[in-house]
Amino acid sequence: MRAAIRKKVFGSEVVISDAVFDIPEGKCTAIIGPSGSGKTTLMRILAGLDREFEGSVENPPERPLILFQENRLVENISAISNLLAVASDRRSAERALSDAGLAEDGAKSVSELSGGMRRKLAIARFMLLDGDALFLDEPFRALDDVSRRDAALRLSSFRAGRTMVFISHDEEDIALLGADFTISLP
């Protein structure tokens, strides 16, 4: 995948200009940079969510999977119901809940879960889906060190040779997910 961005603006602010980004197929690429440097904007362009820019994306994914920075869970239903909304069957949803370390919390509504538990649930839901490329915006936010390592192992296995692009402020995340390449935004 290649993004050639002549200009991307928000209002009167130019966020990205005169840049080319190569994302190798089947590899893991980290996007790093300070807040406001355009990391999420670049990810949204690569995933096909943002088409309001001057330039092009060659060979975009047909079925991108996106883990947003916000968990985007349904707050007033149970954890298991959030998984059942996307799972192929109940057994898959229950396995995903268990793998995330939330087996005892399936009946709780999302509003009863801590921030870390919500992030684990969002990752579990993401991993129940299928796509040809994975896009993750700060995948480990709100997770403690043990949970980060566990989630990184599961995500690396889930990736199974697909292209992965993720955003992080943390150098350890780059190592945890085994990034093959890094894009550093100013």
C-alpha cells in the first residue's frame, strides 16, 4: 500500500503535505509522533475512512479492520452482548471473553467495567472480526503492563501475516507488536 498525500487539511491547518508513505504488505508498521502530528489522520487515510485529501492511496485494503482509540462499545448492554453483536456464535464470543481475561465479567454492563477492562473487551471484539488489513490506534491505552503483553501476544497471533498498521506513543509497544517498519511523523 502506498499513500501519496499532497495535502490534507482540517479547516485552515495543513496536517500532512507532500509526503509518501509505503506500507509493506503482510508486515507490521508503527506510526509514531507527537500529539497533533497527523498519526490518526494518516491511519484513517490508509484505512479508507478519510478520502478528503489531495493525493492517492494505491492498493488499499478491501476489508480493513479498525480498532479506534475510543473503545466504541455499547455501554448499556453486557460485555458478552457486545461480543455477540459481531461473533459468529456464542462459543466464539465466550472464548474471546475468556482469552481477554474477562470470563467472570461477561454479564456486567460495559458501564460497570473499568477503563482497562473496556479496552480488553474492545480488543476482544476486534479480534472476532475478519479483514485483510489491521489498523489500531493506540491499542494498549488504559492497559497495565501485564495486560499489554497479553494483548500484544494475542494481536500478533491474530495478525497471521496480514498487514498491520498501529499508532503508539510508546517505544515498548513497537517491540511488543514486533513492528517491522516505523513511520515517524514530525
